[in-house]
Amino acid sequence: MTNLLYMFNSDEKASIAIWMNEKLPERNYCIFTRDLCVNNIESNLFAFGFQSPVQVRVMRIAISFCLDATHGISARSGEVMYSLVTQHNVSGKGFPVAYMVTNNQTVRPISQWFMHLCERSYFHPLNITIDCSISEVNAITSAFPHVVIHYYEFHILCAWQTNLNNKLKTIYFDRARIRRLDRLMFILTNNVKYFYKQEVNRIHLNNGKMGPVENELARNEFAASKIEDDILPSMIISPLNVISTSMDDSDSKWQIKFFTNDTI
């Protein structure tokens, strides 16, 4: 039964073609496909990518991204999935906004993918963070000459890749390396999509972890609650620049010290 959800043809390439040409467009996905063959030697090279409407909307308002390459996505060692990730404006967490799968880890598919995103999804980054990959650097500088490239610190890279890889391979792949890329497409467009949608919905409903704004307000409220009552008057500065609670100067400008630091 599970196979019926993602396998639209016993031939993997034909099934992927149905995904890209029929199933995803029916859900208003933005589709990227490239035939990378330039001669018989490269006849098996491919690249394809996709974005949901929500991913496109999040990408359009973001300016800073991380580009991650996830290896070991299938039983074929040469296949890799590139993910563009940005900070979601509600959850404050990493949110994938585009995927590309390829078996060609050169500049060409990445550069073509970037240009497609620029034309179709208003992808105009100011900052992109990567690991030390020459092909990624060359693709970025070719497509976006003015983008600032940042490099992962080693411990950050390890933490990020461990987090992403664990979710993909442990939770969604059920600890087994998948054998067909159409199954990967199903996982990304259903299971993974649902996970991030629920994360944002929980914050909207104040059910579960708070977003960055709510976190900041909660921290400030906690800090204010720890101020002793007898200290509160000393935090009020009158228009004469003296500590006062008198209302004689009520028509002038009063100041109150921050609860969280020493500024006013």
C-alpha cells in the first residue's frame, strides 16, 4: 500500500517524470528539471527540484540562506540532495525553502537551479552560508556576484548536518537507505512538509514551543517579576533627571530603566 503512494510506475525514471510533470504541478509546486547530458558519457546525469507554494512565499521575503548537501539519500552513492534553508519569520527556526536532487556534483546543476529560483521564485539572497565546497562557491559567485558567502564553523556544520540527516534518515527513512528517489519526493512533499507546517501552526496557536518574539517577551516578563517592590521607584527618572515618583512634572518626559539591562 505504501508503494502506491509514491510509485506511479515500476520504472523509477518514469515515476519521477509523473511526479514532476503531473502530481506536483497539480499541487501548484514550482518545478525545476534539467537534462545535463551533453554527450553519451553523461547520458545518465540528471537534476530536478521542487518548491511548495508555502516555500516560495517564505523564500521571497528572506535574504539569508544556508545551502546544505545531504549525501547518502539513496542506495546510489553519487546522488545528493541540496536544500536551501532560511529562518522562518514565525518559528525563528530553520525552514527548507527549496530542494534539488542530482547525481552531478559540479557547478552546472547548482548554478542552473539558482537561476531558475531567481526567475521563478524571486530568489535574491544577500547572504548564503555553505561548507567549504568549491562547486557551491563557484555556482553562487556565477549566479549572484554580489552575495556575501559565509562558511560554517566546524561545530555548527556538524550540528546542522547531524540534525537534518537524523530527521531524514532516522525518522522519515525509517533508518533504511531508500532505493528509489520517488519515495524521497513523497517524504519531502508530505511527511517533512507536514512537520514544518505543524511547527508553525503550534506557534500560531500558542501550543508548544514559542517563537522568537514570544520568547523575548517571556524572558522580559520573568526579569520584571524578579524586581523587588522597593527598588521599582528607583527605576523611574523624572523630567529633571532625578529619581522621583512625584507627578508635579507629569506633563513632561519621564523615563523608565529597562528591566533587562542598565539602559533607559
